[in-house]
Amino acid sequence: MLHSFLVLLFGLGLTAARLSSETEIDVDEGRDWDIVDINEEAGLDLLEGDIKLEEPLTRNIIIGDKYRWPTTVPYYLEESLEMNAKGVILKAFDQYRLKTCIDFKPWKGEENYISVFNGSGCFSSVGNQRVGKQQLSIGSNCDRLGTVEHEFLHALGFWHEQSRADRDDYVDIMWDKIKPDKKNNFKKHDDTVSTALGVPYDYGSVMHYGKMYFSIGSEPTIVTKIPQFTDVIGQRMGFSATDLTKLNRLYNCTSSSTFVDSCDFEEDNICGTIQGPGTAKWERRSSVRGGPKTDFTNMGQCQGKGYFMHFSTSSAKPGHQAFLESRWLYPNPGVQCLQFFLYSTAAADDVLNIWVREYDQANADGKLKLFKSISGGVKGSWELHNVDLNVTKKARVVFEGVKGKRPSKGGFSLDDINLSSTKCPQHIWHIRNIKGQMAKTPPGKKLFSPRFPSPAGYSFQVGVYLNGKSSNPDYMALYFYLTSGPNDKKLKWPCPWQMATMALMDQQSDIRQQMNMHRMITTDPNKKSSDGKRILTRV
């Protein structure tokens, strides 16, 4: 769902790259690299563009159990891989863990494993071929999250979506527009060979061809029977909901590896949350006088839906507390990320505390540990918050609202809570009124984020061309910049071998369904531009 603002999430082991205040370097060369383009330029002639055949095509890949991997897949990252590709692959593994029961672990002598290398393009075999070392290539320009997820889905047993036996019900193949020597790539797989696992055809699958694949000119080779999906097919942001359903069915997944809980308060049981002991209560509301007028999940667009939890500091007395506690949760021991949206119309001295109540034999009623306190104040909008947790036992997440001494006309409202055994993004940049911003921003004009610190102490900034650069309008462009900061004299220059991850956030309420647009870059201190200057320098 498109909301009225844009959210950019930053996870940084690194800062980013720019040549000078006048020069910007496109790490993707200003192109939207896709798998087929990369492989054709590399001169590869693979089945369906990116499938390496280990044995005859008639093998029953998806249907046959022998071609499945164990749910924990051994892998090896070869030295030939570019540094950034390694980071993207590890990020893709995190997405598999969050959204499915599939996990990946470094190879330790298992008979069959996936060996990832830098070949001339992006390609994989389909399914576990049981050949011992099974190669999967992530070559130059293949280091996009959706591309890596695509190739590993092949390895896990997936063919392309448009090769399904029932595809002619949903798309038309324009045979006269296809390069003559590539027509075999558009053959269907009989349903005795491959199965759709009872899942409807998915135009949004990360495994679907794009509309222009193998075209002899400027006209599409695939036309969707529902026109609205013409520009959807071929997306490489990441897994669609249907991709996940199919993968979870194929591997009999009943839960994911790192997902813990999600709640949008749409159900009457409010996700099993309870009122803790306190002198005030949280209430399930669809609107509040003074704001918010709607929940965050639906933004008032769905009749009969749109709920959130609200603690009124306007009706509470000074010192009153209200506790909203999650059900019992069992996260993986270690690091967790708590994510939620908060709408504050509370007084400045009202406080929202985020606690965790952990249980063990010595603390049968649970022991509270405070992780974050958020002061009140009227914000006038839903704000995304991330809180790093460190839970090792059975626990509840506790939101405590505390009324201060000052008069209040509102309170605290919570919506779209997610908990996962993952690391939180380190910075958030909200771009308000994105529709209005795009309407008034011409191509070539840039919007700058605040300056942010990285964990290593570098200072960086992000610039976004909302409507593209003058040379490439209508394609949003994002740039990282190293900036001067307070720690510059203590740091190593030029910022060596660090990685930055930026995500344009999909605001689905359940983190497992989010299709965030990720871009990752790694700083190479030796890389130079065409004029011989170092790319990495401070602005």
C-alpha cells in the first residue's frame, strides 16, 4: 500500500561513495541490470536464460523429493566472488530465514552443497542435483537482492513462473517478437514434470520473466491477459507472497527461522496482547480526537478495518501507568529487532517505555528489563521506531505508557508491531508527503537526508532524485556520500571495505510480506573513476 510518505532504512557497516561535490558515480552504470541482459552480454546460452542443466530436462525436479535440499542448506562462498556480492548473498539468506524455514550454513564437509562463485553471469541448476559441489553463479552486476533470491529459488527447485503448464491462461507469448534462437526458452513444463503446488499464477513472482525478455526489437514478448500486470512481471525486488507460499509448501514449512511475531490489531483478540497491572488501560481504537484519524495499516481506505492501540494521557491522572503486554514469545537467543509505528499527541513529559519481561525458574512472574524510553510531544504523524533487544528466554514485550504532570490533549497510539531475531536498521529517514514532493520536484533536483554516523564513526548522507536525474528522468536515483564528521582525524581513509545497505520500505504490516527495495554497496578504497581520481573522498 502506498502511504503519504517514504521510509528509507539504513543498515551500515559502511559509508558510501562519491568523488566530489560535483561528480556522482553510478555503481550500476546507470542501468537497471537484469539477469537476461547480464547473461546475454556475457555470451551465455543457458536454458531459459539462467538455468544450468546437470542432467536431462525431463527430470522431475519439483515433484521429486530426491531433488529437495534439507531445510538447512550447506553453502560455500568462493574467493572469486566480489566483496559486495558476498554481502548481498548473506542478506538474501537473512530474507530466507525471516520468511521461510529455509536456513543456510557454511559447508562443513556435507556430501551435497551449493558453491557460489563469480562466473560470467547469473545462473543456477534447478533443485538439488546431488552432484556434490553444485555451482551457482553471482557474477558482475548480479549483486541485487532479488537476483540472488531468484537464483537460489532455482537451486531450491523452482522453474520460471511463465513456464508453468497453465501459463497460457494468464499471458500471451508473442512468438513473432522473440529472437529465433531463443524461442525454446518460452516452452512450458508439463504438469507431470513440474507442479505449481496448488498456488495461483503469480504475475508478481520474482521468478517471472520480464515483458521484454529476448525481444528482437522494442515490442514485448510477453503480454499479460490482465493489462494492469504488464509492468509488474519481471520484478526483482524480492519474494512475492505467492513465492513464499510455494516455497513453504514445497519444504513443508510451518514457521520461519527468525520471525517471531507481527500484529496490526485488526483481529478482535488483538494478537493475544493483554493489559498488564496498572492504573490506566490501553484501548483498541479506529480514530482518536486530535489524532490519529486512522490507523497506519489501512490509512482509512478499508471500510470496517483500521484499528490501533491507544493510551489516553488526556484522561489519565499524573503518574498513571498503562501496560500493554504481548503474548508469550520464544525468540532465538541473541539479537532481536522490535519494530512499531507510533503516533504521539501526548504532552512532552508523558513517556512510552519499552520493556521486556523475561521468565525463568527464578522469576516465575517475569523480570522486567527496560530497553527504550520515548518522550511525548505532538508529532502529528505515524513514526517508525526500531528497538534493539537482547532476549535469551521466554518473554513478553511490554509497552508502558506513563502520564506526566503537564496537561495533555492526546496520548500514545501503536500499530503494526513486528518482532524478529534480526538486527535493526541503524537509521531511518522519513520523506513526508511523497506524492506532493514528487509532483513539485523536477528531474535533476535532489533531496538530501540528514547526516548520519556509521558504527565505525564515519559520517554519511544520502541524496535522492525523486524523479530521476536530468539524463534519466522518471527513474528514482539514490546516492551515498561520505561527509566530514567529528571523528575524521581518527578514521582510516579512504573508508576501506565497508558495506552499506539501503532499503526503500514496503509498508505492509507483516514484516514477512514486505517487499523492500534494497540496494547495497561496498567501498573499495582502490577504485578510481575514469579520470583517475579516487571514488571515495569526503564531501
